[in-house]
Amino acid sequence: VIKAVDEGYRLPPPMECPATLYQLMLDCWQKDRNNRPKFEQIVSILDKLIRNPSSLKITASTTS
């Protein structure tokens, strides 16, 4: 598992996971901690998603 993650493997999106939420997950899983969003950025992104629920309608593809 450690080797796969170290080589860039990331879990596929959960079924019916909104694409914007999955992208946030991927951002948080960046190998380089400097490329990960800060807590304040995560809160801001989640707040925007809550305020604009239509952005959650597009689901992430499990085949990408």
C-alpha cells in the first residue's frame, strides 16, 4: 500500500461522489504537503459547495 501511494496511486471516487468533492479529496492527498490545501481553504471550498448544491450534481467518474 505504501509503495502504491508513494508511486501516485489514489483511491477511486466513491460511488456517486460529486466531482468537486473528489477533487478536494485528491488535493488533500497531494504527496507534497505544500501542495495540499490549508484548513481555511478546505473550509472555504466546502462552504461554497454547501451554498451552491447544484455544483454537487456532477459525479466523479470511476473509470478515470
